[in-house]
Amino acid sequence: MKTITLTFAISLVFAFQSFGQINPVQNLTWEQWYEFPNNFFILDWDEPEQPHDEIVGYNIYREDDFYIFISDETSIYNIETINGIESNCGGVDFLLYNGGGGFNAHVTAVYNPGPVESDYIETVYVGGAVINVEDFNYQKAIIYPNPSNGIINIGNKNLNKILVYHISGKKVRELPANPQIDLSDISKGIYVIKLISDEGILVDKIVLK
């Protein structure tokens, strides 16, 4: 009887440890903007809290319907670059769920061995595709100089915060509203700067040289 009790206790400890190693993703965020005639977006999340097992990728869901598996990034995006539109998913197709109306999205982590899929604790609301530019308050961000060595002036007023994304779609910085920001400590390349205000989202690209 003692042997059975001990075995049962060890099994419980092992099950608890195993559960703790398939943690859910963290800090799920959604950003969407419109530049005639295209819809752009970034669905971004952070890697699960340590400790966890080996992650092989992430499953993205619209409501409870599986959409796509991403193996090597912590975002899906459809963004405009100097060379055109870049997307690591189905592009605007992601927005056309439920007839283009709104829906909730979530992301789960996929682990080895197994594969085993985590649960999720966060969802974001996706408003669907923006059809007409008049339905969305879009303006260009006023940023200069561009290209820049990292010291960037912001000409737009009444902002709440500033978000900086690598052109791949990965968020690299979140800053308080300020007329000047310093990005000289990040790698050279093309970035998307998003200025968030109560009136809308202002977007433009910046080249760091």
C-alpha cells in the first residue's frame, strides 16, 4: 500500500512539472491600420514564461478555428515595405473570417516532445477588413530625418505612445510620447513607426543607417 501511495505521489509531481513546461504565450497584441487601398496588421506575442519545453512554433486561431502555424517568429503580419507588401501569413485573408466581420483571435505554443499544444489565456479582438479609407482615420506619421542615424524627431502632436517594429513585423520598442526618440542602439535597417493617439494610428517607415 505504501508503494502504491508513493508511486501515485511521484506521478502527481511529474504531471505538475510537465504542465508547467507547456506555458501559454504572453502579451498578445493586435495592431491594424489602413492605407488606401490596403489593410495592414501585426498580431504580436511574447514567448511563454520560463521554464518551458522546447518550442517548435505557434498555432494561430480565429475563434476556435485553426488558421496557420508559424515556426520561427512571434508575430504574423501584413505590412508595407519599400519593396512592396510583405506578409508571413495569408495577408488580408486573415481578416476575411466570418464574412469580413469582427472575431476573436488567440495563439497557442506548440512544444516538443509530442507535439503538445499549450492552452491560451489571452485573446484579441480583430475588427475585420477596413473597406473604405473614410471608415478609418489614417494619416502619415511626421518623422524626420529619414534616413536617420537613430535620433528621430516626431512632428505629430497629442500622442499617447510610440511603437517601433522591425520590417519583419517584430515589435522592438514601445516608448512614451515624445517629440524626439533615440533608436541609435538598435540595428540598422527598415522599421515601421506607429504613433498612437486618441484620434487614430499614424504610420510611416524609417530607415536607420
